[in-house]
Amino acid sequence: MVTRHLVVVGPMAVGKTTLSEALAGWSGRPVRDSDADLVAARGITGRVLAETEGVDALHLWEADHLRLSLADPTPSVIAAAASVVDTAACREALVEPFVVALTAPEDVRAARAAGSDFRIHVEVPLPDRTAAYREVADLEIDTAEREPADVAAIARAAIPPEAVVPVRVSHVGVCVADPDRALRFWRDGLGFVPSHSFDVGAEFGRLMELDGVALRSQFLRRDGVTVELLHFTAPPAGGDGTRSP
């Protein structure tokens, strides 16, 4: 069987994280997000790293993050930093995965980024990487006039089935009655790092054979192991709630 990482590239504020989380929920894969993983690994944001160690240090982290994520044997959805296409080794590494390039006009991205951590990059002129994104992309989507759900639908329709064939256990799902308590146990007690979360609604009712389903999903990861905490708010759990041996 064949399977491939899914990678989302593009400039800042085009919706890479949003699409990556949507594709992760659809494919059952973990998300590797450059920004979130930097905070988890070093406790600082990209802006802080750039201000304290320089923009080159930030870009080095971003390039290493992509290469290490692609080297992981567990297929994942990777939200890559905008700068990765500047590095020849990264461009070469993006030949094998299925790559979605997101675009949007500069004024649209500036409006989305206003007041956010992207501000540091407004102060540093950015190169036009459009050609590089197109070079590595299997699919290009303009997000300016599209809702996130529409962007995700376009991406799902374009990803070939063989790219998402499961070849190993992706993750273990655990149903929990108290999501906050369960998160503390797995995160604070066992050292798992939360990666992404999303809500599942009635659109999954037919698939799950449940009417009026409402479900909250939280993914966590440690040492190559991914766990999904599942909390059903509807329908209610059956049984009397007593513990089983």
C-alpha cells in the first residue's frame, strides 16, 4: 500500500492551520504545526524567537521542523511555515507528500493578520514566494473568497485515495466522560502534548449511525504515539456510570 504525508504550504494568514486541522479530522491523522510545535518544544512563539535570535534562526527552526515531520513514519498533516520553500532541501523533500498551496491577495492576508503575532513580518520585507509554492504544490487554492469548509472540501476532493490509505495504526481513541479531567491526566500526568481539537456534529451522524451526534475530539501526542480523547455531549452515555473491573 502507498500512503503519503499531507502538507499545507503558503504565506502567512492564508488559513494553513485551519485547513490542516480539517484534513486531520477527515483523515484521522495527527497535525504537525510549525507554530504550535515551536511553542510546545521551546515555550516561545515564532515572533519571540525572531526577536531574540534573529529571523534566520526562526527560518532554520521552520525548515528543520518540516524535514523532521516528513521523516516521521506516521503519516500526518503538516502545516508548514511560509519560509520552508526558501530551502532547496525542503523543496526536494516536498516531492513525495501531497502538497496543498494556499494563496490570498496581500491585502486580504494583512487584514487577517492585523493585531496578531504576524506583525513582526510586516516590519521585515518578505520575498514573493508564489513561484516556489507553485513549484512544490499538487493543488493550489485561493482562500480569499472561500469559507474554510469550502477550502477543505476542495482539498479533500483533490487528494488521491492512495495518499490516505491507512497502513498502520494512526491513533487510539478513548471515550471520556470528563474531557477536562482526562486532558489533565494525559497532558500533565503522562506528558502528552495536545496537538489539535475539533467538533464533530450531525454531519457525521450517518457515518457513526447515531442521531443528533455532538462530539468533541482532542488529539495528543508523545514519542510517536497519538491519542484522541472523545467526549460525546449527545447522545448521552448509556449505563449507570459505575466502574467496571
